Amino acid sequence: MTQASSPATMTIGGTAHSATATIDVVNPATGTVFAQAPDCSPAQLDAAFASAATAFGTWRRDEDTRRDLLRACAKALTARTDDIAVLLTTEQGKPLAEAAGEVRSVAAWLTYYADLEIPREITRDDKRGFAEVVRRPIGPVAAITPWNFPLTLAFWKLAPALRAGNTVVLKPSPYTPLSTLLVGEILRDVLPPGVVNTVSGGDRLGALMTAHPLARKISFTGSVETGRRVAAAAAPDLKRVTLELGGNDAAIVLDDADVPAIADKLFWGAFANNGQVCSAVKRVYVPRALHDDLVEALAVRARGVRVGDGATEGVRLGPVNNRPQFDRVSGLVADALARGATAAAGGHPLELSGGQGYFYAPTILTGAEDGTPIVDEEQFGPALPVVPYTELDDAVDRVNAGHFGLGGSVWSADPDRAADVAARLDVGTAWINTHLALAPAQPFGGAKWSGLGVENGPWGLYGFTELQVIHRAR
């Protein structure tokens, strides 16, 4: 997997479009460019939104057709799972089996929304009148997605947006554009022209999308800093906005927890997708009496997990996706070590692929307290600080003190006790004895700086609609 099999094209109005300019796409396992993607021009973006606006007039009218076509999309993408997965692994870095799983998740989301009923809510039915509340589509949606789960997070937006009757212009991260562009190519043969348009480019393109006069809704997943800019760009035109932003999820281990029983689930709650998950465990708070045992249990797993090119059989953790993120993780770990923390496992880059790939050893840190950047900020990579506590109330207060509020988890031999603690966390999702348990029907969103609005479930679909009251006098 060193080069793309054919030039990638954007999908605008149901047809293939190249561009005069291109952006390089790097394989993070080798650190080298293996393909180019089109760099969408402003004129091409205008054409994409114009196509979406035109298609919206027809697409919004026939709910049964929309549902049938969502199922057809799921079938078409499933049939190309292997092709999509290879491309996704090459540009993103994750193991091939996980890339194939991401394609399967896309099909699951499409099928869920195809089957989801949208109720008409009756608010009055008496001698004087009948009133009901209906949900109407908003219009063309600008969807902007990140590089950690390019397809899963795209269809967290596309599936409900399309089901509700909207059309979409979709822009993937410039680090991982190819798998999304391939999805656009496949769906050309399934959807009417203009219903889904896929464009690629850098940050300049994202800014143009959020300010585009034809975009009526912005759905963005990414950093807090960029999310603020998206909200500011949407404000003058009063565009509707959903923002799924960063997280610094904490796992709180209670004093009755069985360390051998929870260690594996806790480790993968932190290191799934090489730690590049917005709602992964980013820090662990553990009673002092259990601290050393838990650190060693996590370190054993970190030292034993196989890291390498995601295309290699048996690899569990691939590279960090891109050089800036690799440098950030490296810098946060180095800063923690300089402040007196200790690496019970890892703590350094790995010299794989001739030293050119973005590989970092899975790292378990001790001695990094609150106030250290790797504890207070989102590292978004394969490094996990384990922080001891004495009083549970103090640990909960420390977890809630930060700006993020995406998710969190509590680990205990007593689920009811854990549930009481979980209810005190200022987060969008509080898990008990698990982490990263997500499903199409389960809403996902955050408190504080972790975002605005939710995705998934009927609540995610409602975010792509506006209410209308139909009132009839009698």
C-alpha cells in the first residue's frame, strides 16, 4: 500500500471533479507522500453548494425514497469494504481490521436511520382546533470531519441529515481525504445528483464552507479552537450549528475495584485507535492503595501490545496519524517527564519504518499531577497519566474542574455505588465499568467546551430539523 490505485476525485452534482491544485496525502506508517487529493477551488465549492441547494427541493419531499436509498447506500458501501478499508488504513494508520470495522459502522448508522420513525406530535385535538408539530429539514448542510475516524464521524452527520431530508456538502480532514472521496465516488451511482457532494482541501476550504451563504447548517467535529471559529463564522447568517469538540475524559477507579478484572477494559478505553478518540480515557484517578497495582497492570499491556504498520497482520496499534499530532504527544510526554513524572511503560518514539513513521510507544505515566499539561489538556494519542487520590470527593472535584465535559467513567465492584459517582460527573456520557460504549441509538455530545448539540439517536436527527406547527381551526 504505497500509492493510490487511481487519482481521487471530488463529487459535485453527481459527477467526478478534479482540481487544478492538489494536497499531498501522507502514509503515517512511512512518513511519505503516497497520493494527492484535489484542492477544491472557491468556484467548485460554490458549485457543490448550488448542486446541494437544487437537489434539496426534490430530496426533501419523498421520505420513503430517502429511507430506501439510505439502505441502498449501506449495501453499496458494504460491498466495497475491502477497497475502502485499505485506503483508510494507508492514510489514517489504523489496523486494517479496524478500518473494515469502520466501514461496517457506516452501514449500521445508515440502516439505523433508514428504520427510524420521525413522529408527528399532536399538541391539540379538541372542538376548537387540531395542532401538530412536525419536523422539517433545514436545507444544505456543511459537514466537516476529522482524521481519527474519517468515515464513522462523517456518517454520524450524513445518515441523520439525509434521513431528515437535507442535502450535504462534506469535507474530510486534509490528512485523510481519500477514503471519504472514494465513498463519494461509490454513492454517485446510488443517490440523486447533488444530494451528497464531497470536496477536499485544507483549512481555507473549511472556512469558506462555514461562511457559505447556501449552507443552512454546520455540523463540525474537531478541536475547540476551530469550533469557536466555526461558531463565529456561522453567527452572522444565523446558521444552525452542531459542534462535537475535544474531551479530556477521566476514569475514576473506586477503592473496591478489582484491578485484574478491569485493567484490560481500562487499557483499551484509553488506547483504542492509538488513543486518538475524542471520548477515550485521557487520565485515570485511582486510590493510592491501588495505584501501583493498576499502573503495573496497564504497563504490562502497554509493553506487550504490538505497534506497527496497520497493514501488517497482528498489529494492534498503528502510528499517530500526522506529524503535528505526533509532535504534540511527544512534547506533552517530554514535559511531564521533565516535571518529575515517570514512564512505567513507553515514554519515547519508536524507530519503525526506518524512523520515518509516526510511531510512539504506548506510554503509562506516574507522578503527573493536576496542573501538568498532559493531565489538564487533551493529549489525543498513546499516552496515559495515572493520578493517585486519597478522598473520592476530591477526585470528583478535580475531574469536574476542567473545561472539558465529553465523557467519563467510574470503575467499581459495586455498580450502584459507581452509578452514584457517575451521576456527579459534568459530562455528556458517564460510563460504569466500561468506556467508549457507543451505539447509533445513543446520543453523543458534551458539556462545557466539549461541544454544542448532540449526535446519534433521534436527538441527532432532530438537530438536522426545524419545528413547524400545523394548526387547523374547527
